[in-house]
Amino acid sequence: MSPYPLGLILTVLASLAGPPSLYRTRSSPALETRTLLKRYVFEAYPLWSRAYPERDCPRSLNELSRYLPSHMPVDAWGVPVELRCGVSVPFGVRRLWVRSAGADRAFDTSDDLVDFF
């Protein structure tokens, strides 16, 4: 027989395990922003294109934001996401290009996050 009461042992074991939510990892700002950029390119833009077949490009990211639930056109660091479309896209991009400034909150640095269509 153990010198410790069974209730004490179970209490200690339960406290070590903790609630399952403690072990879930929160997504990083970079992952949240990458997901947002992909949603603009692969969800919002196709829906926008169907709604405005006569136009090649949205006038702003706000036009695309309408197609994403509860999204403002800012990245996880609070910096507005940049949109380029049509002739202003970088070489090799077909139609739409979106960019976040990244963690340093400055564009044209190595941590910028980009997605395109």
C-alpha cells in the first residue's frame, strides 16, 4: 500500500497534465499573415473576379476584403498589406501580388511576406 492517499496522487497527476488548451500552440504572426495573404490571393480575388468580370484589378485591397470574413487589410503587426495588380506587378507574376512588411514593419527587407497569382 502506498504511503500517499490515492486522491493526492490523482490531484498531482491532474495538475501536471493541465487543461488541453495549455498545450495548444498559438499561431505566429508570420503564419497568420501568410494565411491572410493566401486568402486574399486564392479566395477573395477569384470571388471578386466573378463579381467584376469587366475589370482585371481591384482598385484597393478593401474591395477584396469584402470577400473575407472579418478581415481588415492589415497584417498581424498592424501594417497595411500592399496590393499590386495589372502592369504594376513584379516580373513573373501573372495578375495579383500582395505583400506584408513582416515583423520589422518595413517594406523591402528580408522578412517581407509575399503571395501572388
